[in-house]
Amino acid sequence: MEAGEKLETVLYQQKRAHKIWLGEVGKRGEKPSTLADGLVWELLLSYSEALADFDDAREDIYKTAYEIASLAVPHLNVRRLTDLYRDCLLDAIMETAESPSSATGLCDCRALVHFANTISTAFIEARADMLKRTLRHTRAESISNELRVAKAIQSHLLPKEIPRIPGFEFAGRLVPAMEVGGDYWSVKHYPNDGVVTLKLADISGHGVAAATLVAAVKFISGGYYRGSKSASEVIRQTNRVLVKETPHDIIVAMVYGWLRPKTRRLTIVNAGHEPVFFCREGLCVDVPPTGPVLGVTETDYGEVDVHLEEGDIDFFGSDGIIEAGITEQFGIDRLKELVGANSHLSADELADKVIRTTTEFAEQPHDDISLLVVKVKEEETGSKE
């Protein structure tokens, strides 16, 4: 057979195979889209090329079959996909051949086997890729929903307003990272006792679990305020509960203070938290831990007493501040220098400046950034404590 005649035979058989395939899938209740129909025709063309050299045509066959599967997988299971777009096509090719053993036309047993195997591989891998994409989407959606819940919990726990205490300014901030964690701050005034409680907690972990534990810490420590004779007793009792209830892989670092505005006395209990420091005339001094993080072991906690003077600043922050950064961390020294150099600002202005400077340094913080600033104002002429 001349080359021209052979080409005409192959083209004729391609058209006939395509027509037979359309009829077979129609009998099975499937009406291929125009795109799917065109891709099947491309498969037949690639198969014809494979009769001469399968290795050269293999990639085209794979790509076309993968595209068919990607198009059809969303509404067809693998079995039906294989039946319609592989088996029916193979049957159509074989039916157009003059004989199963003919070396002319479309039927070449070796090429046909390779053709079928390549299509199968493409279908399987397309299905696997689709499942991976679906899983990623489902997981992302689940995480997104969890983050919404966690952010709602976290936002609900923060103070709705900060008490106004003559002679003092308070400012709290919380900037959630992409993954919401367990940062929390609070300023609460007990006027009958002459005490303002100050809290900043940093709980390891992310999502709803961390946010829920923040709620527990808030209410447990708040509940133990009544009946406790000291700030350290509140933390000791809070820790006792958390030791029993907190999972071992969760760490709760917390700084807790009792401020007595009339005497300017601040009592601090530092449960493994950093950074905590106070600044006077631009010089900042650390308040070291007075006990371990909460929830690990039952123990007593010490206290640090500070007598505050006009212009003093007490700074409680989360480790998200000092650990901010990619190639270099923001660090405690840079933070102290920033606070000390801007001690003339109001508490709100200082809090905003720290947040702005930290986030600009880190670009995309990987952890929550929270802080609590207490500033002693200068007395106005004629005012009384």
C-alpha cells in the first residue's frame, strides 16, 4: 500500500472510530461536551502518530487524556470515566480495523496496549490531583471557619473599655497573626478595694483551643481575685486549676499585677512571661519571672513590688513582639530602647508606636502581638490622690 493510500486509510478509520465512539457513549447516556469531543479527536490523532513512534507521541497522549479526565472527573467517577473515554474508544478503534492482526490502519496491538496504559495513568493521576485540591480546599475552609470562631472568642474577651483612673493612663493592644493564638490582656478596676488588676497572658497553640483556654484563664484568675489576700495567691490558685485541666503540650505564660492608685504601689507576679519591664527617665529595668509558667506544676509564686513615680512606664508584652522578624528578631533590647526613647508619649501613643514599629520590622508577624502599657501621669496643679 502506497504511503498516500495508507494515510487516507488511517484518516478514514479515525473518523469512523470517532463516530463509533460517539454512538457508544450515547448509548450509555453520556453526551460529551464540545471540548471533550474535541479532546477525544486529538487522542485519536496522537494515537495515529504513535503507530509510527509511540515514544514521541506518549507525552501528547498523556496530556490530552489528563485534560479529558480533569474536565470529566468532577461529574464522573473513575470507573465510568474509564469506560466512556478509554474502553469505548479502544473498542471503536478495534472495530474500524480490517482485522485484529492487521499491521495497517489503526489497529496495532503493541501501540494499542501502550495507548490504553497511558490513558489509564493519566486518568488515575488526574483523579489523584483533583482529590488533593479538594482536600486542600476543604482543609483551608475548615481552618478559615476555625479562625473566624477563634477571632470572635478572642475579640469578645478583650475589655470593651479601659477604666479611667486619675493619675494613670492605660493602653492595651492585640494584633492577631494569620493563625490566631492565645494572647489576652485586661485592665479591671475594683473601686471598693482600691485595686486595678492588670493581666497579660500568652498561651501557646493556635485556633479555637488556644482561644478557649484564654477564656478559662480570664475567668479563673478573675474568680480567684475575690477572697485572695495577694496577687501571688490569685496566680497560685489559678495555676492549681490549670495544672489539672491544661493539656501537657500547652504553655500559659502570664504577668499579673495589682495596682493601688492611691499609693502608686504596683505588685507584679510574673509567671514565666517576657518581656516585662518598667522605665524611669528613659532607663528600662526587667521584671524577672517570679515563678514558672502556669499549668505545669503546683507551686508558690513570688511578687515584685514597685513604687511608681510620675512619668514611669510599666510595659507588659507578648513574645510575639521580641520574636518578630524573619532573618533577625526584633529583640528585647530594641524594644526597651524604643519604649525608653518615647516615654514622653501618652500610653495610647506609645502602644501604637510599638505596634507600628514591630509590624513594620516583621512585615508578616508569625505570632500574635499584644501589649499592655501603664503610665503614671504628672499631677495637675491642685489635684489630690
